[in-house]
Amino acid sequence: MFSCHRAALLPARWHENMPLSVLETMAAAVPVVVTDLGGLPELVEHGRDGLVVPPDDPAALGEALRRLAERPGEAEALGRAARAKAVARHGAADHLDRLQALYHGLRRPTFAP
């Protein structure tokens, strides 16, 4: 689906939490260019697995796109790192394990009479 893309964009102007579109794109080994709002900079580390730009800054967004377009090797390396992060931190099995641990931690103890 994304494999032919050099990059994906999420130029959010609002505090996004953890958009599924970012996780799906990262899992497809495509770097994401996001804005520095909400949880986005926690998902995407600038220069490591994608690029982070200031919100409402079209020049910075354009420069990030130009950078990835002119440096396909860098875009591919960012995409590989993005996939590795997505698999390691957001894979289905790991997510389920963390969710179950959370639920077990919240469970109220039962007392025998």
C-alpha cells in the first residue's frame, strides 16, 4: 500500500495522540513527516525514523519533503528504522501483553469471607 512512497505526511494543527495512520505507515517502512504537537514527536524521532517540523510552518514542511525527495537513501534508512520501531513497540502481540498487564494491575483484589 505505502511501499512505493518516499514519505507520508501528517501536518497536524491539533494535538494528535497516536494516529493509526502513522503506525501503519511506519510499519510499511515509510518515514513520516509530522508536526511537533501532541504525541506525534513521541512516535516519530526527528532524523531517526522520520522528520518533525513545527506546526503551521509550510516552509519547514516543504524543506522536509525536499530533503526526503533529494535523499532517497536517507528516506529508505528512516523508513527501515520506522518499521523496526513499529514492530518493536507497537506490534499486536506486545500491545496485547501490555494491555493485559494493565488490566491485571487495575483488577480489584477479592476478599474471601
